[in-house]
Amino acid sequence: MNFKLLYQNKTMQLKIYNSLTGEKEIFKPILDGNVGMYVCGPTVYSNVHLGNVRTFLSFDFIYRSLTHLGYKVRYVRNITDAGHLTDDGDVNNDRFVKQTRLEKLEPMEIVQKYTVDFHKVLDMFNLLPPNIEPTATGHIVEQIELTQKLIEKGFAYESNGSVYFDVLEYNKRGLNYGELSKRNIEELFANTRDLDGQGEKKNPQDFALWKKASPAHIMRWNSPWGEGFPGWHLECTAMSTKYLGETFDIHGGGMDLKFPHHECEIAQGKACNGASPVNYWMHANMLTMNSQRMSKSTGNYILPMQLVSGENDFFEKAFHPTIVRFCFLQAHYRSVLDISNDAMIASEKGFTRLMEAVKILNSISSNDQKESNFNVEDWKSKAYDALTDDFNSPILIAHLFEAAKFIFALNDGKETISSKDLEDLKSTLNAFIFDVLGLQAIEENNNEKLDQTLQVLIELRNQARKSKNFELSDQIRDKLLAEGIELKDGRDGTTYVLN
Ligand code: AMP
Ligand code: ZN
């Protein structure tokens, strides 16, 4: 039986923008009803910044949407915990080595510290964990095997204890290095200086599959080519194909990973297995601040906790993580999003309105009106069209606001709805808000409420005393005391102590 995306009697078609073809395509999974999805994970040598969070959140929304639409998804997101090569291949510039020196920690202590931080941050924004979260260091054997296979097939060569992928050989065999990033190989050769590899490579565009470890390099493994460590691009090929197969459905990551990382993954996959490793390449766009890409290296970044705690110089107040999530989802994953104080304030307003509407809707228990003057069926159809049109979250949210408008009017007695439509609207709206968008209701701050209530009681007691109604004022004081709240009259007025 063919898997069909259905709600009620309507068949839906999911369209996904494929970065490889540059077109929105109808999604056809390899295995009916199942999706294999791989997303490049973080390099855990420092805290993730808010920009990194945006990319992971975009794919969390995609994962949630696929699941909601009925697909059984195997979602794999790796942890890059082995040396991440730098442009010049100098050990002193290896991000892990640098950080171990700076923090005076073992490499695996660095890995553990920032992996824990990464999970905490994603949990705070209500991201679901992937089904498999493999680490690069846990897949060294697979990476060595892949390197051997590439050498055997003539796509890679050893040079001074390192192994490089031979890009020119790849192209000679009719394959096309540059197909994803739309780069021309001649141009690439002309414009690249040989920084990495320092004379070891046949061509400057060749990339490392295995790198010889210098004596200063702490993270090192034995290999047929001596002690060394794997190349960054290879780890994703090793882990994605191990858990999802030689060709799988979706590969995601931030836009900046298209070249060289994903270009190299395609080359490695095709050279090894003779087939393109991925059917749909998806790239999430960047988060900017002050109209510049958020990035640690330029200093233009904010850490998630700084935004949530309010401890920063850029935003006028603290924002709840779910407001940040809502703000991110108000932009399509393929659009650039500029985070600003105004954008966050607007998102907070919108979120509050939406949540008020759901609360009202969920409190309407029964309804004896027969007629609906809100076409739930039509509304659902439009909302699903947005979701299945390359996961268009801003349009989906616009439809949710349309429903919210109706709910407020319903609450004011200006609109009516049938029982059947009411139930349908309730379940669909709740599913979109909580399951698909992954938003969370913000718990009211009980301490604030208690303080406000006590201030009211203190004011009433003062009024009673002014009008010499001491019986009432004493009653207020004694009853509060019985509840463990002691009122203290001082020169500056009355305060309270919670016992
Ligand atoms: P990294 O740990 O540097 O490999 O980055 C983790 C993920 O964050 C990658 O998918 C990057 O593409 C993504 N990323 C980095 N900077 C930004 C940004 N400013 N906005 C959105 N995603 C980003
Ligand atoms: Zn990757």
C-alpha cells in the first residue's frame, strides 16, 4: 500500500526545496512512509551561540512536522568531538587543542562539558532529541575503513602519513565536484592557495580524509598510515551511511556548510558507493544580529542563556525560551532572520495573544449551537498547505492567528460554531501549537501573583484602620498569620514575611 499524507479525505503532497537541484520538489521517501534524516551537529569545543540554535531549531520543526504528517522518522544528528581541521592544518589552530590549553582540561573533558551544555540549551528551547546521536570519536574504525575503500578505488592517496581525496581524479571520472555549491572546478583550482597540507597534496582542492598527528596533537588514533585523526567531512559520511544507508532521504545543516563540508560528503559518498548519498539536501539560513551573521569569530554573537536571563547589552529585557522559539519560527527556515529587540517584543505580543486564544478555546467544553460561521475544514486545508509547502512556518502561524481572531469573537458572542467543528478546531490548533511548532505555555509566576495579592490585602487593612474598623484590620492580620504570613508595621509602611 502506498503511504499517503492524509487528513480527513484530502490527499496532501509534501514539497521540499532541494538545495541540490535548486527546486521545490515533491517529496518521495526511499521507503514508503519512512524518512531517514541526518543533520550535522555541533563541534563541542565551546558553548553554542544563538545562531547555532536557530539551525538546530529549524530542523527540530522539520522533524516534528514530518512526524505529525505521519512519517516514521529516523533522525540522526552527530556530535563533532574529534579534531576539526582548520584552513591551514596547523595543530596550534585546531579548535579542540586551543581550548584544552585555554581551559587546562583534557580533550574529553572539553567534549563532555560542551556536550552537556548543548543538550541543556536545546532542552530549554524544547527541541526533541534525535533518535541517534553518534560521536565522531565513536566511529574512528568506520572512518578508517572508508578511507581505505577510497584509496582502493583510486579516489584517494597517502602522502606523508596523511590521506587526501583526489578531486581532479573524481572529476576525470565524469563526476562533478562543485555540483551542490555550483562551483566550477577550474575556478576553484585557480583561486585556492595551498595552505592546508603544505605541499603534501596533489592539488590545493584535495581535502583531508585522514591527517597525520604532529607530536603536539593530543587526540590521536592508530591507523594503517600511522597515528593521526580523521577529517571532518569524513565523519558525517561514516555516521550517516552507517545509520541511514548508502543513500538516504534528507541531509540538513546550516547554509554555511554547503561548501566545502557537504560538497565533500557528496564526493565521498559517490566515490565510495557509486551513488549520490542524499536525495534531498536542506539548508537552513543564518541568524543575523545588527544585520551581520552571528558568529563567534567576529564577536557578533549572543549566548542563549544571555538572552533568556536578560544579562546582555543588546535586549532591553529577558525573554522566555518559548518566545525565542516563536520568534525563530515566524521566519521561514530558508530566510535570513535578523534578531532584534523589536522583533522579540513583537513575538512576545503575538505569542501571548495566541496562547490566550488556545486557553479560551480549551475552556469551552460543550456547545449546543448547530451552525458554524468559521469554515474549519477550509482553514485546516490552508494550514496544512502551508506546512507541506516546504515547511512554511510563517504562513502556518498566520493561519493560527486567523483562528485566534475567530476564537476571541466567539468568546465575545459575536460568532458561533458547531460541536463537531469546535472539537476539530481544538485538536488541530493544539496539535499545531504544541506538537508541530513545539511551543510551551508559560507558567504564571506564582510569586509575583502572591505579592500582588498581599499588597491588595495590606491596602485593605490600612483602609480599615483609617476608618477605625480595628476588628477587620486585626482579622486580616490574624488570618494571614494563621497561613504563615506575618505582617510587620514599620515607619515606611507595612511589609510581610513568609514563615
Ligand atoms: P558548528 O558547531 O560551527 O559546526 O555549527 C553548528 C551549526 O550551526 C551548523 O549547522 C552551522 O551551519 C550553524 N550555524 C553557524 N552559525 C550560524 C548562524 N549565524 N545562524 C544559523 N546557523 C548557524
Ligand atoms: Zn556534517
